[in-house]
Amino acid sequence: MPISCFKCGTCCIAPDISTLGKPVGVPCVHLRADRRCGIYPDRPAVCRDYAPDELCRALHGLPPAARVGHYLAVFGLPDADDAK
Ligand code: SF4
Ligand code: SF4
């Protein structure tokens, strides 16, 4: 059964995305306040190719404030303060 995106926006905040010049732990400039993509029809391939997976299920079970930190820990990425 496919895993659905519950539109938490974590994958638009946590990882670095070189195509967008986005550093780790910083919200994408295109991420709207409602956690939706502001350029959805024109988003780059790296975003189009990102598919919800088991991590999304785990994120869904966490409080919103804990999601980015969990994502970073899973991928061994530094948090935003460490990345400066
Ligand atoms: S982290 Fe997963 S559930 Fe959250 S917006 Fe990204 S794909 Fe959707
Ligand atoms: S371009 Fe859209 S989908 Fe891609 S990281 Fe930014 S807000 Fe998310």
C-alpha cells in the first residue's frame, strides 16, 4: 500500500537541496506558511522525484516541532545551528 504524503513540509525544510541553493535545516524559500509548495507545478526534478516513505509515517507520529530534528538525525545531517 503506497504511503501518502501528509503535507508536513519537513522534506522542504530539513535537507539541503543544492538545486535550490537551500542549506540544511532552513525552509525552502518556496515553502508557504501552510506548508505547501509555492511553485508546485514548476518545482525542480529533485522535488518531483521525492516519494513519501516510511520516514513520513514516523514523522506523522511526532509533534510538529520534533519532525525536522528527527529527519536530520535519520540522515545524519547536522542541525541548522551546527551547519553555520
Ligand atoms: S516529509 Fe513526507 S509527509 Fe512530510 S511533506 Fe515530505 S513527503 Fe510529505
Ligand atoms: S521547491 Fe517546493 S517542493 Fe521543492 S523544497 Fe521548495 S517548497 Fe518543497
